[in-house]
Amino acid sequence: MAIRTVLRMGDPRLLEQARALESFASPELLALIADMEETMHHLDGAGLAAPQIGVALRVVIFGFDENPRYPEAGSVPYTVLINPVLTPLSDAIEEGWEGCLSVPGLRGSVPRWQHLHYRGFDPFGQEIERSVEGFHARVVQHECDHLDGVLYPMRMTDFSRFGFVDSFLQDSTASTSD
């Protein structure tokens, strides 16, 4: 396991479309996931996508019991999700504050589906399916956006609600993502 360097906004690799994984349970995949997990925990992230560490594969991890960056958020089960497919379960959209390990020090208010269904595979090729809402839904959407070369500022509709964490009031920084 190793802590990997997280690419930062401006690196063109973050804008690329990630490739679907075609084989599971390989030593390379398991090593990648171990590195992602160590990197995410080291940085107190809520999630991490493989493209954020320069690996253009459709692999995301997310989850925590408690996270000092998100003290108001409920727990999200630790999940490795490969080749994810997201489907909204309603038209309901919610604005919420997000941050990102690839956009350090900044937060923005981002519209996201409130309820969604996701499916994909675990590292051994077993199918995963869940219907989720709230912070869990926001984290999944945020991480999966990375697989399509989308950073959260690209989803924002109001840039008056985008800025440095240390410039916002304490209660505005309690939310979300990597």
C-alpha cells in the first residue's frame, strides 16, 4: 500500500473519460484499491476515484463511520464500486456544499439528485446494487463524476457560492464529498 499523489484541478488527466474495467480480482486491481484506500484515509476524504490518482479506470471508493471534514454527515458504508451506473429515483434536486481532494481548500454549492439507485461491481466481480439518498447519494454522484472527467465546479450554477473554506462561516463547510 502507498499514499498516492492526488491530481489537482488543472491537470488534463482529470478531464478524461475513464475506461471500464474488464477483469476483476487481479493483483493490480487489488493493489490499486489498497493505494486508493490509504490515500483517501490519509487525506480524511469521504471518497476517491481512480482518475484522481492518474489511473483512468472506472473505479471509485467511498465511505466512513466518522469523518473530521464532515462532522455533520451520517456514516456511509465503505464501498468499492467498479463500472458504476447511476439512475435517479426522482426529479428531486438538492443544493449542497461540496469539496474535493482535487480542488483543495475550496467549497461550492452543487445541485445533485436527492435519491438514486446505483449498481456496479465489487473487486471480485460480484454485483452491488443500492438505492440511497442524502449524503450517501451526493458522495456517489461526486465520485462517479470523476470517471467522466467532471469536477464539481463544472456542475455549479451559482458561483457566488464558491470559495475558500477558510472564508466561509463554520456552518457552511459541514458538507460533502471527497
